[in-house]
Amino acid sequence: MKNNLKVVNGMNSFRDLTLIDLPSGDSLVIACDVSAGIGAKKDDAVTSPINVVAAGSLRVVLLELICFGAKLLCVVDTLGNEMDPTGVQVIKALKAELASAGLSDVPINGSTEDNMATLTTSVGITAIAQNERVARKADGTVSVYQFGEPRVGLTSLATLVSYDEVRRIRQRPEVIDMLPVGSKGIAYEVGQMAQTNQLLNYDREALADDYYSQSAGPATVILVGVKKSASEAFVHAFPDAVYVTDLKA
């Protein structure tokens, strides 16, 4: 894993995550997400239930941590809106989403904006986790599969890939990398996976289709890198997997 880290201002970074080494030898993993202008307030650009907005932002950071291999310790919500009613609804939604991920015992902290009236919704989520990642090395061609479809402006998260399925996928020995797709689209994240694993040859032309640049909003797509030699067994175990491309040295 160390070879895939970048040092930024004295701290390690891995894709969108920040890693902080502790004197004990352990390390913390920090993930964050923000949603603004999406909600039920007067000037929101996209109308969506506040519980879906809050749960969606939390889903992004939870999936980043699960895909990386980190144990969640704490969630912090930074809400650019009033406590009541927006903050109350956000906190309720965060607790429900944590419960759906099997993490109901994780504490939540946060802050709201009660000095100013706000006309748009703004929800920021930061998650602090303990690094438990065990790096897996690609020993040849890696086949990339996607789970889910690019979507934004959701009214429900019920039909998205579940946390349990993501965990089951990660436990497979043939899986060498996983990452959620957000606003930058599938093609961008395939490039990130290629760089991480130093497998820079893949069919970029096929990924030039507009579909692969669409936003996947609150991590509505998960990419999974699988050893090509074991890809048949993987697809048999997870028939919803959709082939994207092969990564080669």
C-alpha cells in the first residue's frame, strides 16, 4: 500500500482519502463528502428529500472506507442549515443509514448554522476510521466490473448496491481493488484504479462514451478490480457484475 500513497502537506493521501500515521504505529483514515443545492429548501437546484440527501452523503464516505479497508470510528456532520427542522432530519437519517450499514454504535458529532437563515441545503460529512487495509497485489491483467448505474437526484437509496454486498465482494480473494464512483464518473475512476495498480493499458476509447462520464451521485456505482484469471468464478458468484474493461501492464 505504501507505494500507492502520495504525501501532501506532510500527510499521506490515497485517492480521496487522507491517512494520518499515529505514534502507536496505527493510522487513521479520513473521508469526506458534501452535498449542496440538493434538498427541499426554496432555492435548491435539485429537489430531493432531506433524509435521502443526508444518507447519500454518508453512503459515499462509508463506501470509500469499506472499499479501502478501514473500520469506522466516528461521523461528523457539518450542516449549513438550521438545527430544526433540517438538522433534526439529517441526524435521524444519518443514524438510520449507519444502522443499515451495521454501524449503529458509531458516534455522531456535528454543527449547524443557526445564526443565518439559509435558502439552500448544505450537508457535509466527515468520517474518521482506523486503517485495517491489507494490500492486494495484481499479478497480471485485472478485469474491472461495475455494480449499479450512474444516477443523481435520487428519491430513495433502497435499490442501490447494499453495504453487505460490498463487504461480501471485498472478502473474495480474487478481488484486488474496489472503489465507489461519484460525480466524476466511471471513466475517471477506472483511470484511478489503473494508476493505483500500475496497470495503465486499457481501452480508453470504449470509455469515451458519454455514459462513462455521467455522475454517479451518492456512489450509485461500485467498481471492482478482479484478477482476470479468476474472473469467471467472480461473475458466477456475483451475476449482477457488468464488465467494463481490462487493465494491463
